Amino acid sequence: MSKIEIRNVTKRYGSATVVDNVSMSVEKGSITVVVGTSGSGKSTLMRMINRLVPITEGQIFVGGQNIMDVPATELRRKIGYAIQGHGLFPHRTVAQNIATVPQLLGWDAARTDSRVTELLGLFNLDPATFAEKYPHQLSGGQQQRVGVARALAAEPELLLMDEPFGALDPVIRGKAQDDLLAIQKQFGTTVVLVTHDMDEAFHLGNQIAVMSEGKLLQCSTPEKILTEPSDPFVQQLTGTSDRALKLMSLTPLKDSMEPAKSGLPYSLAQSLNLRDALAEMIWQGVDEAAVQDANKAAVGSISMNRLIELGRKA
């Protein structure tokens, strides 16, 4: 159901063209991040996928089906939608908020309650503590997690997210991004996420779509966006001063480590990327570290000199 094909899509308001002949594909089970400055058309493009904004020209297919062949209310119930500021119903409890779409779909109470409990647990919100609370009793980060949980409640194969973490402070924002990656991996959900934050795009996206003035300038992997920008604006948006660090953040440590050595005083998880490994070694003041797998078994090593060499090549 969840592969998306956007074909020559245009949106006009009177004489103003907001989205201009955009075509792109989103593979099932992937995360595509749409980036651009304010007014670039990125949110409008995403909202056309669930028909919150009518299409002027072109077609959008979800799972091979033209979205115009599906009643709008039915389409939206199959697609999760999360927005900045969460949009929770203030007079409904956390559990009632999360249960909104399952109830609309006619799920029985036992199935709905089970799903609410499952999602609260996945987002580290103890059901006994949070289920009966109201949104105003939660922190901003907790509200955002409930908003994403609500969007996932009916087990959608497709999740649309419009600046979902924009209102969060940097620490909570990073945790929310990691939560999303973990949940997306667990459920295999196809995600389209709109943001103006390039760091967020590189952290989350399997592919990044760059928009400007309604046009799609490039839709590629993060690596290609960095190393083969198709347009001066794309290069400007990604920045050049920290390009090496951005590329290091896209490279897994396990792909670049050296042979294992005994007697090294500090260890790193092989799940880290090269940038995080470099940061850890600088913080700990070590020149060399062992690399361990999830079972704490040594599988390699990495030196500061090796990381610096890799950074120069990036």
C-alpha cells in the first residue's frame, strides 16, 4: 500500500504557483525528508498526499492506487498524520487521543486498549501513569510523543509528518528523532517528513528531497546531496564548512574499523557512526578504542588518526 508515486504535481492558488510540476517516488518502508526554506512548497506537497490540499494538476498514487479514486475520509484514516505542536484534543485523555482513529475505524475496545498500551510502552510513557492524563499535564516532549503515537495508532503503512519536532528543544528533539527511527524500523512504516532543518534531514532520511520556490531541485540519498549537489541552492542549503562531519555522520563505524586489539582501555559500540565515535574519543581523551558488538564482544578497533584520515577523505 505504502509506495508513493508523485507525478507532475502542481498546486496553484490563483496566479501563484506553490508547487510546480513535481515528480518523485517514495519507496515502501523508507523515510523521505522534504526540505526547503519557508514558502518552498514542501508542506503543500506533503498535504496533497492525504488530500488536505487539492491537486491542481498531476497525479499521486499510494500503493499503486490513485488517491482521487479513494474517498478523502477513508484515505486519511489509512494514513498517519503528525504535525508540529502535536494537535492533541485538549479535553481528551492521552489514551482517548491515541484511540481516536481506531475508534473511527470501528475497532473493538479490547483491540483499541491493547494498541494504546503498546504504543505508550514503545514511547516510554508508562500506561499506569500517563493513560488518564490530559495534554496540559504533559511536557512538550511527552505531548509530541503522544501525537506521534496517535498518528501510528491504526497501524498505518504510511506516516506523514509536518515539522513534527520543530517546537522541541534540541535535547528532546534528538530523543524524539531517535524514537521515530526505532519505531519506523520496528513497524516498517513509510514516512514522509517535512522540515527546514538540514541536520534533521541527514539524521532521519533515506532520501532527501530539496525544494525551492515550488520546484523540486534534487531528490537523492543524503550522500549524493552532500557530494553531488545538483544546484547551487542545494549546496548552499547543505553547507560546506562542516561537510566532512556530515559525511562522517552517514558512515557506520563498523564499516571503517581496524582489526581488534587487546588491552585498549575504552570501548565504542559498532552501531555508532564515525562522527559520534570521534566525539566520544575526544570527550574521553583517548587515542584508540576497542569496537564492540551488541553482546560486548570485541570486533575491531579504531584510532583517532584513522578517524581524522577518514574525515579528510570525506
